[in-house]
Amino acid sequence: MKGKRAADQASTPLEDPQVSPEDRLARRFQSLDLLATLVAVVSPDGGILFVNAALEDALGISRRSMAGVSFPDWFTEPQQLVNALQGAKGNEFAALRYDAWLKRLGHDPLQVHVVVAQTETPSEVVVELLPLELQTRQEREERLIDQAQANKELIRNLAHEIKNPLGGIRGAAQLLQMELESRELIEYTQVIIHEADRLQSLVDRLLAPHRRPHVVGDVNIHEVCERVRSLILAEFPKGLRVVRDYDTSIPEFRGDREQLIQAVLNIAHNAAQALAERIAAGDAQIIFRTRVGRQVTFGKQRYRLALELHVIDNGPGVPDSIKDRIFFPLVSGRDGGSGLGLTLAQTFVQQHHGLIECESVPGQTDFKILIPLP
């Protein structure tokens, strides 16, 4: 029995003499490849033992090439990490945090929040790097989700409160009109009826996402884009190019096709209206770009695969005064706009467990729709 146990132990991957130390470490720490944050495992003197896939991508170099390299040398101020590692070696703290700049091959340094943490193994220290722009984006996404939920409840309650008295006002105006003989006074009642109908239409639009059942089926995102493209070009036949930039390998997914068409149409229609001056000049452009994102984090969750649909225009950009509020109901950057298009688009996408983000500067506005893929 002893001989058999010894043979079994010798055959385990971690003790197989044919497995290199680097591969053993990679197997031990392979779960770190699932993280969106950048993680390195280093020795107390700063030598790199392991880096996860996210850090490989950020630095532009493979983990095998980095084995044994001094990790502090990858920072613009290496002494900060040297001091932190010395503190970890002397058990001066459980975890230490500070901000630093990480060097990258072929790119500008990346500002990161560094967390240096001790492990149960004295010869290993975990260094976690959270890009500050990623931290900011995650906080912005959390705000968007919370705002969308609050908006949904506000809209639903407000619409119901308006709906009942509005019907009474319209009915009373109709009865009054039947009793009047003066043409002037009848015109006044017609104004009341017309405005009541306009408000009723607005209320119906506010309640539309909550009334309509979620019809789930197989969705091809490029069929959605083509439908929207044809609708936009039918309304703006001259002076506007709608460019396709598709990744045709994107698989179908389960969703409500009509809701997604409406969401993309609302974004594209807003873009086309913002391009009025460029359409008149004949150089307006909207791009539909589809890509697959891997190991994507949004909405407080991490997804192995996600659809990224970009609707990009070359218009003047979103006004600074409303950039942080564009998904709020009744907020519009255009005279006469209802301010509901983006609110409804965000609602429809969130019903697919997704999110819409926006980045805008003069000359380029990019609305990115993120939806998890199977």
C-alpha cells in the first residue's frame, strides 16, 4: 500500500518532475485569469512569480517572458513597491494601498490603484492593480443602474397618477363642447382635448416598456442593425452614410428582437437628428460596429463573453450640461425633443441584463450597448 500511495503522489501534476516550476505556479493561480483586475504574484524581493491574463494584456508581454523580472521596475516610481514589499516581508501590515503609474510597452503609463497583500506563504506576495479609469467606469455603471431603476419606478408611478385625471379632463371638455354654441368657446375646448390627447400619448410612451410583454426568441444582432439602418436611411436619404463594421462571428442569443430594434433605433435616430448640419453639408456618418468582448465586467458582474454594439456618429457631441443625465427621462439636448428615447433604450437593454454607455467629444459620440452572450 505504501508503494502505491507513493506512486500516486508522484503522478500528481504539482509534483511531477516533468512539470516546470512556472507551469506549477500557473496551475495554482489559474483562477486569477478570471479577474478583470491586474494581478501579479511576486517574491518578497520583487521578482515576478506569476501574472494573470489581464496584466499580460495591459503590459503587452507574456507571463513566461516576465518570470523572474523585477516587478517594481515596471513602475515609474519603483521604490514605492520596494518599500511595500519590505513591509509585507516584515509583517508590518495585512494589506497596503497606494496610487502609482504602471509602465506599458508601446503605450503611455497607466494610472493604477495598487493593493499589496500578504499571503499564507511567506515567499509570495499578491499585488493587485486596479486601473483608476476602470474603477471610475464601474462606479459610473453602478450609478447608471441605480438611476435607471429609480427612473423606472418614478415614471411608472407618475404616469399612473397623471392618467386618471387626464381622462376626466378630456371627458369634461367633450361634454362642455356639446353644450356650447359659440365657435370661439368651442375652439377653447378643442385645445383642451388636443392637449389632453398629447399628454395621453406621452403617458402611453412612458408606460410602454412596462406594459409590453418580453417576447424572447433567437436574436441575430446584425439583422437588428440592418433593420435600423434601413429605417434611418429611409428618413434621411441624402447627406448621411450609415457604415457597417460587423463581426460576423457573433452568435445568436436569446432576447426580444423588437425591443432591441427600438433601442438601437432610438440611439441612431438621436444621432441622425444631431447630425443635421453635417447632413446639410453632405458628410454625416453613423457607424454600426459589432464586436465580442471577453471577460467583460459591467453591472457588478463579470461575463465570459458579451456583445459590444457601438453606434458612433461624427456630430457635435453631447452637451456638457447634460452628459451625466442623458439617460434621465425628459432630458433632451434638442429643442422639441421628448427626452424619452434614451431612457426607453436603456430600459430595453437592461431587460436583457445589459447596459448602455456613452462617450462623447465634439466630432465623435459613441453609444455602446453591452449584452451578455451565452
